[in-house]
Amino acid sequence: MELDTETAHKFLEEFSEQVNIPPVNGTLLIESGVVSARNGVPGRQIDIDTTMALLNEDPFSVLDYGFLPAAMAPWDPQILDVTEAAERAAGSWNPGGKFEPTTR
């Protein structure tokens, strides 16, 4: 049995649309003079090249185990930590303003 790498690669690209979890960028919210911050949350995505290497190494693994051994990779948000920006915004938006870290 030989692995059809072109078909496998195309399948992984299509499958990634279903299983990838996009990152969420950090945000600031100013409401009634109160600055709130929500730090970014990393996501994850299929590492297609690593998964293809695993499949090339052992194409029978899918048949043996009954599932695709997909390698996942972290997917960082563009904006992760907004704490410093929130502290500056609290001071410039409303001198003496209040900064409330939040996880909502």
C-alpha cells in the first residue's frame, strides 16, 4: 500500500477547517470610566507537515488505530497580554481611574 500524499494533504487542509481552534486576541473595554482587560487566548491548529511526516512514516497507522494521528501546534493570538495597556488606559482615560482585570 502506498500513501497518496496529494490526497492526504488536501484532506488535512479541509479537515483543519473543522478542528482548528483560532486564537482570541486580547481586548480592552472602557465602560463608565472603568477599564477592563481580557488577555488573549491561544488556539491550536493541525500541523499539516508533521502529520504528513507521520503518515509517510507509517501509512498503516490509520488502519491499525482507527484514527488519524494528527499533530497539533499552538496558534498564538496577535495580541496576548493587554494588562500594561489597560493600566495606561485607566490612567489616561480617567486620571485616578480604576482598572479591573477580568477574565470574561
